[in-house]
Amino acid sequence: MAEPRAPQSLTARVLLAVLLILMLGGLLVAGSTWWNGRLAARQSYDRLLLGAASDIAESIRIQAGQPLVDLPVSAFQLLAQAPDDRIFYQVRDATGRFITGLDETTAIDAPRGADSAYFEAALNGEPARFVRVTRRFAERDYSGQIVVLVGQTLHARRAMTRTLMADALLPMAIAGLALVLMSGFVVRSALRPLEALSRNLMQRDPYDLTPMRTDRLPRELQGTIAAMNRFMARLDRQVDAMRNLISDTAHQLRTPVAAIRVQAETALDDRETRARSLERLLARTRSLGTLLDQLLSRAMVIHRTDSAPRLPVDLREVALEIVERRDHEVLAPGVEVRLKIGDLPVMVTADPFSLQEAARNLLGNALRHGQAPVSIGAERRGDRAVLWVRDGGPGPDKAVAERLGSRFNRDASSAEGNVGLGLSIVHSVAAAFGGHVEMTRHNDGFEAALILPASPTEGPE
Amino acid sequence: MTRLLTLLLAAVLLFPVSARAQEAVAEFGTGATRLNVRSTTDIGIVRPVIDRFIDLNPDLSIRYEQWGSNALFANSRAACAGDGPVADVVLSSAVQQMVWLVNAACAHRYRSALTAALPGPRIWRDELWGITAEPAVIVYNKRLLDSAQVPRSRFALLDAMRNRPDMLRNRIATYDIAESGLGYLFAFSDSLEATTFGAMLEGFARVDAIATCCSAEIIQGVARGRFLIAYNVLGSYVATARAPEIGVILPEDYTLILSRAFMIPRGARHSAGAERFLDYLLSPEARPTLIQSGLVTVLDPLETGLLPSARRAISLSPALLVALDKHRRQGLFALWDDAFRPVGGP
């Protein structure tokens, strides 16, 4: 039982069950047919037996005060309807005196307490059935009853039972066979899509993560395949993200690292400008640190969008926390950041950490590239929840603005900072939670906003 | 034990001839396996058949015992009850007794292609087989009886007995049914077959017919002119007697056809050899020999003028048990004794 076995085929399992059911049914039917056949055979041959016994009883007459049996041949011809059966007959009077019979010495042991005229007993060591018929006489010279006992072995009964059974069972056996064949066919055809699916999966390139077709599959399999497709899509995205991250990281790091090397060489070569070079080196290194932070944050964001659970988040709290963390004081000392939030919660369903990262990058861009006054806020615009950052500047050039959001967006003017990577994080977050990024120019400045679908208002209200 | 004694007592009382045992014994062949065959058939008749069988089966030899039918019945019954040696083959013309033995579970079962090919009336339970086909005939003395006077049916015989009782007085013979199981069987079959039986007995009584034993004796009597007519004689004995004076009639109203019954007793020591003997007797090869011996009579309607509907085969069936019923026998014997009062005359 416990030892491992080769996996059983679903077809075989279903067919085995069908076969077992059919066999059980067949056994029950065979049993009942046998019973009925036996009953029918017993009834018909019991009638013959009774007819013969009655014939014999009828032929008894009283002659000179003695019962005389004029044994009728017809009785034996009746019994000969069972041509291969042995016969027994015996006529006795009430006192058990033998009048006539086949053999005086053969005694039949009738079962005790058998009320019925029929009983079964052994005849010369062979099972046989007997009938007892009593005839009463009330003559002048003879009075009393005479018992006729007639018996017959059971060959013909058994043969008839067998014939009846065979006649009934043969068509059923054929029908059963047809049922087995048909169920085999049905089961195979029902399981064919599963086989096709299994074959398809086996033949699939392990790197092929495109979704499988579900339109021709039965409903029972649609769910499985849909789940599998979802899983593969996520895998696909993660693999993509990983690949992008690596290539981004290499790309982003190449220029700063090259610059640092140049600065270091310069500082080494030129003693006069060493102090200045070291200062630049420091600035570069700091910038590189920021870049690494951003890369890490982006990687985190991309990872989390697929794996972290989505929770209800209030965008006001995100804005508030950004301001309260006071990162901007390091980034742009002296610049004041205003927080503009209302009374109503601005609820979205998202990952809080990713939203924090997006907000931080939006604010960082505004502080680096914009002009005072810089403000951050959250509000509901219709069915959209908006987290925005505004500054008093004109915003990026049109050409830059168009390219914003793509991953490699660095130009000379932003050598110190990194607007491109920051925005790309915002974009990723927006895409992950079904939103987008909007940049608009107002009369009094520039607004960059992360726009997400608002969840139905709930929570503290 | 008491049962056995009762049986013996009954056998002795019912069949007083049983003490006589076998009438003749013959040995055939020198094979190692010796079949003990007990039969009612005369050795002289059956000899060529057995000779041929032994020729074909040199490993077998046969001790052939010729018995009277009632004695053979008593012997087989006793052997079946465990008293006395069991024969390997019992072959009897008194088929009712054989049916009784089979019904009493005294027989060995056997089935082969040849036995299975037997027609229904000649096989019972695969334990009893009809080997021969012998008609019960009327024989007459050709010299003493011209062809116009020959009775061709029972009706003609009845008329003859009524019209010329003087001529036939004391000169009609038939089997004594008390002595011969075969005679009893024929009488019983006649009593079932037609109402002529009563009239026949009456006629026999009128002409003081003779009831006597043994086919050979009757046929010789006819041949010598002691009897003019013999009724219900087994045709095979006539055929082998080869007496030119004897004419044979197959009664046209009906002719009884007897098939001697072959049984292998249960507990036979050489049942395999007995089975071979049975298969030989039923085989096409034995048929010419059987026909020559008169044991099988081919009843060609063209030759004999006997209509197929007039053939009455005595079939091996439990209905023959009626013949052995005590009351039935008593009734038949009573009628018989009325007809054949103590035999007079030489």
C-alpha cells in the first residue's frame, strides 16, 4: 500500500470504477435471475410431480377389502418430461404398510415438521424433490387414508434454471459489454482536452511565458489555465523587471563611475587644483549614492508591485509623512515645503511603501529642478485620487517633458541629479496600481501629479 | 444389515429362479484385462460379435456369462446393494429391469460421440444404452400353414383362433411371462399398446395355447411342426436358427421393436474396457456383424411391407418402471393365468 506506484491514468481509474459498478450490478442481476429461474423451474416441475402423484392416487381402488393400485403409465410419462431424472414412488396405507412402490426397502427420510406436501430429501444419495398426496377412502370394506409419495431427482430443474438464466443473462452480458465499450469511448473523449493540454505543456519551451489558449478548453479547466496564465504573466513581468534593473543599473552607474575616475586622476595629477577636484569628487560620490538609493528604491517598487499585498492607503498620510520626514531639508536646505491637504480622506488601494517612494521622488524632482515655492498635497478629483507636487518654476522643457518617464533620461543639465530615474519610479508605481502621471503647466508654476483610481470612500469619515 | 437381508429375502421370494445363476459361460480372448459380461443373449448368437471385438482389442478378454433375465436382475440388484461381485457389463433384453437398475443408481455414467448419437428412445441418463434392434415377430411353420392361412396381423391371428380353434388347439406357443422377463416385457407392452391384448389372451385360452420358456425351444417346436404358430418371438433368434421351414411375420398392426439394454454397473472393475466394448457395439464397424447375427434387423418398408408408423420401439424410459410394479404384475399375471391354465398335452 505504502510503496510508491506509477501514477494511475485518469481514464483507467474512471473505467475501473465503471467496470466495478457494472460487475456489481451484473452480480446482483445474475443472482436474482438465478433465484427467479429456480423458482420457475421448481414450480413447473412440482406441478408435474403433483400431477403424477394425483394420477397414481386416482388409480387406487379397493378390491376385496384391499387397496389395489392400477399404476397408470401416464403418471410416468408425466415424470418422463424430465427425461434424465430418477423416479421414486411408493404407496402406503395410514399405518405405513407398504402397498406398492418401486422398492420396498428404500426409505425416504422426510424432513420433520414439513407441513407442505412438497419436501426435499435424498434419493439413492442424490438430492430429489418429493410430493405427498393423500387419498381418503370410506368404503364398506376399507376405510382410511392412503399416502402416495412420488419423487424425482433435480436434473431437469437445474437444466431449466440454467437455460432460463442463460437466456436472461446473455443479452445482459452483451449489453454490459457494449456499456463498457461505450463508457471507455466517452471517458476517453471527455479527457482528450486534458491530454492535449498536458502534451502542450510538455512541448512548451521553458522560456515561453506567453499565456495558453483557454477558449477551446472545458469550463472545468478554464480556471486552472487562467490561474496558470496569471502566474506565468507575473513571472514574465518579474523576469523583465529584473533584466531592466540590471541593464539600468549598469547603464546608470557607468557615467558616474567614469567621472569619479577622471576626477580622481585629475586630483592625483594636479596638486594645485586638488582641493577643488576632491570637492567635485565628493559631490560626484554623493550623487552616486543618491543614484544607488534611487535604483534600489526602484527595484523595491518594481518587486513590491507584484508581490506586496494591496492595502487601503490615505494619500494625505503619504504626503504628510513625506513632509514630516524632512528629507528635503538635506536635499535643498532653506527651501520651505508646504503641505496642502483637506479634511476628507483620499483613499486608494495600493502598497504604502511604493506610494511613499513615488511621492519622495516627485518632491525630490521639484526641489532639485523647480523653484520655490514648493508644495505637496493630496486630493480627490471626481473618481480619481491625486498626489501632487507643485513648484513655482516653468517645469522642464517640452522636449524633456516628452521623454520623461522613460528609464534613461539624463542630460547634461541634470548632471548633478537624476530626474529621469525618479520619474520612472513614479511611472512604475502609477502603472502598477492602474494610474498614470500627469504634468501640467499652470500660470503660477508646474505640477507633477500621480493619479490613481480612488477607492470607494471608507474608513474614518 | 437387516436391509440387506430383507432385500435378499425379497429377491428370493420374487424371483425364485435366481438361485439357478448363469446358464452358460464362454471365454473369449486371452487379453490381460478380463471383462465380465453378464447377458441374457445366447452365446451362439453373440459369438461373432465378441470374436471381432477381441480381434480388434487384443489387450482385452471377455468372460461371457449367459443368464436368465430374472436371475440376472436379481444378481445385479444384489451386486448393486454390495452383495456379490459386480459385473463389468450387464446386457439384458428385459429392459424394464435395466431401467429399474439405472433408476436405483446402480449404473456407471458414460458419454461419447457414439452414445450421444443414439436416438432418444435408445439412451437414458447416459447410463443405459439400447444396442440392438430386434422385432417381436409371429413365426409359423411354412410347410403346415399355407400362405393364405398365415396371420399377417394380430387381427388375423385373432380371427384364426376364433374360426379354426380345432386346428390351432395346443399348437400356438408364446413366452411364459413368469419365466421370461422378455416375455413379460412383450406382454406388458402389448397391454399398453392396444385393446387387442385382452382378446388375444381370450383367444389363447380358447385354443389352449402353450406358454413356455426360451426362444430356442419355441422356434424348434415350430420348425418341427410341434407348433403351427408362435406369437411374440424375438426375431433375432429366428434369424439365427436358419430353419427353412420357418416363416416370419412382422405384425402389420404394430410391431414391437426391442433394443437390448447395455449397462455398466457402478463399481465395475474394468469400466474403461466396458466403455470400449460399448463404443464398439455402437460403431459402424460392428453393425454388419450385428446384422448378420440378427441382433440388428433392418426394417426396410419395401422389403417387409411394414409401415414406419407400425413400428413401436420399446423406449428406455422411466415409464417402463410401471412394468415392475407389484400390483401391475399381479394384475397381468392374473389375466395370464386365466388364459394359460395348467399346461396340458405333450
